[in-house]
Amino acid sequence: MTYQHLLVPTDGSDLSGKAVDQAVALARQLGARLRILHVQSNFPVSLVGVGELVDTSAIEALMEAARTQTEQILAAARQVAEAGGVPVEVVKRLSSQPAEAIVEEARSQGCDLIVMASHGRRGLEGLLLGSETQRVLTQSPCPVLVVR
């Protein structure tokens, strides 16, 4: 099978950076295009305190910091892909469920391979809380290459 449209989700961690590197190398070898995805958390209602509202300026500052971080993560990944001579699109999605957002992105965009890190920023904590990578593996409409 020849893969033509690779999806690589990134959270900006070192390991997801390795996944981006692998995806770029693979896309270059196959003549495939690359779609880089960052799933930004949409802030849950739990930011509301018991009986009182959290200061809205604090929430706005958190959201702005998250947007800035997302742009930096995607810009760095785009730079790697462009340096590798690979056609690339970068996209962000807002979701409290990263695995579902990744699977939906692959499905809706016709990606035929997902390249992702074995774990992200949560690290080994994911072993106890449930791994986003494991969720993608069980729900993905296409093969998943896991990078360690």
C-alpha cells in the first residue's frame, strides 16, 4: 500500500516532534502530502468555581496563552515539513477529546496514515488515565504508525 495523505497530530512535546520528523521523512520518501494537527483544549465549564465565577480576564488570558502556544507549535512543525520539501497543511481543532478530534480529522480529510507519538505531554501519567494514542489506535479509520 502506498500512503498519500499523512496526518500527524502534535502537542509540541519532544516525542511528538520526533513523530513530525518521522512523518516528514516518510512523506518525502512516498511523495505524500502532510497534514499537521494540533488539538487545543477548549476550556471546560469546570473553570467556574463553586458558587462564584472565575474572573473572566483570567480565563481570557488562559485562552490567549493557549492560542499563542498552538500557533508556536504549528509554526515549528510547518518549518520542519517545509525544510524537508514536503507539501504541508497545518490545522488546529478545539476539543476536550483529542483522540476523537484526531480520528475525525483523519476521516473527514481522507488521510490514509496517522503518524503519532506513543505518548504526549502527560507522559507516563497516560498509562493510568488512558492514552490518547491507544484511543486513536482503536478508533482510527486508517493505519497508525506510533513513534517512540
